[in-house]
Amino acid sequence: MGLLALLAGPLLPAVGGWLTGLIWSRGQGLCHLPVPGLMDVCAPVRQVAFVLPVLAVLIVVLATLVALWFGAVWCLRPVRDLADPIAHLGPQNLGHRIRPRGRDELARLSRAIDEMMERVSAGYEGQRRFAANASHELRTPLAVQRTLIEVGMARSLTAEQLELLTGQLLETNERNERLIEGLLALSECEQGLRSRTPHRLDEIVGAVLAGYRDRARDAAVTIYTHFTPRVVIGERVLLERLVTNLVENGIKYNRRSGSLTVTVGGTPALSVVNTGQPVPAEAVASLFEPFRRLARDRTSHGGGAGLGLAIARSITQAHDGIIAARPGEHGGLRVDVQLPSPP
């Protein structure tokens, strides 16, 4: 219809002009005839000849507007069909997909919307799984605390039993504190950096290792260091937490008479290698997920909540870096952290 209007646009004025010229020429020829009363007829003819071009132009304009309106409605109909399913998307139907056919622009838009919904669905499912895991991690020590308190209230305890009970309560409470602290740190890391200033990564790592010398000696773990000056841009508190988590995991999940090798250099900026139990290659990626542990005995091997590597990954991503892990050559895990160099 739009094409017809475009073709009719230049034709109708031409046809109207031809008719007007024909009527005008014929009228002018008749008006010169010596016929009584002919002049009374010529006046209306001149008026009609003047009005016809105006009417033709108005008709063409009106037809063009109508054709354009119908053409726009027809062209935008697929977009209107997309609006309804998009408007009703929500947590209750995140699995809905448009699944378009064709290769035009609207099909590409629909496929982009489907891909976006895949990412939203994965993120929503991850948040829901995280909340469920956090609830489970908090429920277990709280149940232990409740049981210990009920035992203490049910009967009179000797001094030795009371000391044992209070020690278990204190240990459970400390685990809860570490879990909540880890959750807060994870949430803070995901909000991004508040400041970006240059820091010497080798100095940060050295200060963190100095605070873990006694713990490593108690665990019979030997620490080896290889430092070269390395400047990174970021937030010092978060960088310290990153190094602390990697060093603490390297000592906690190591073996007696094992070793922990910490390297600071160019690429990667930081490397932490321990000699713990063998780690299957297919299980490495899952260790960066919150509340994921290699085995059940890891939960009792120091009271960890399974948030150390998850927090390390969030801190690295906040600094525009990449963290990766792979099984160590002599057992344990090797974690490499790549951080961008300052401009």
C-alpha cells in the first residue's frame, strides 16, 4: 500500500493538472463563442478548474498518510508481538524463550533476548543456590549450639564437663563468626572497588606471610618464597584479604611435612602452591564456588566454611584480574592470580 501511495503521489497531480488544463482550454474556447448567456456558465467552469488541483493534492496527501500509517502498523507488528512475552517475564517463568525463526533484524533481536534470559536465569539460580547453601551452613552450627545448651540445662555438670561444653560452644560460635565474616567479605567484593591506588604486591605478600609463620610451623609446613618487585593498582585491604585466603588455604589443606611455595612476579602476579592431598582436575573449577569443598574431611580440618577461594575470585575480578587453579605436581593445588600492570 505504501508503494502504491508513492506511485500515486506524482501521478495524481499530473492527472489532475491534465484534467484541469483540458477543462480550462475547452472552457476558454467555448467562452469566446457569441452565444447569449454563455458567460454565466464560464464563471463556474473557471472555479472548478481552480479547485481541482487543490482537491487532487489533498487526496494524494490523505492517501499517503493512510498508507504510511498502515505500513507502520504492519512493520511494527512483530515488535508488538515481542512486547507481551517480555512484559510477563519474571522469577516464575525464567525458562520462557522466544526461539525465533529467520535471519532478519527482529530474529537477531529475539535471539539476543533469549541469550540475555539465559544469563539472567543462570544468575538467579546461582543466587538461590547460594542462599540455600548459606542457610544450610548456618543451620548446622546453630543446631549444635542448641543441642549443647540443652544438654547443659538438662543435668548438672562437673567442672570438667562444663569446661568441655563451653569449649565446644566457643568453637561453634567462632565458626559462625568466620562464616558471617566471609559472607560479608564476599558481598563487599562483589560491590567493586572504592579506590584504586598503586601498591607493592610483594610487600603485601611478605607482611601476610609474616603473620602465618607460627601457624605454618605448628602445621609442620615449610614456606618457600620467590619475590620480585611488582606494583598493582587496587585496594590494599582487599589485596591483603586475597593473599590471606590463599595462604591460609595453602596451610590448612596441606599435609604434615608439606610445603607452601609463594611466588610474586610478572605473569602471573601471584602464585601459591601447596602439597596437600591430590586434587582431581575435574573438581578444581567447583572449588571457586561458595561452600564447595573437596571432601567432607575439609570441613573439620580447621573449621572452614568453603568461602576462601570464592572470596579470592571475587577480589581478583574486582581488580580486573583472572584467577585460575590446577592440580599441583606433587599433590595439592596451584593457584595463579593474574593482575593487570599499572599504565
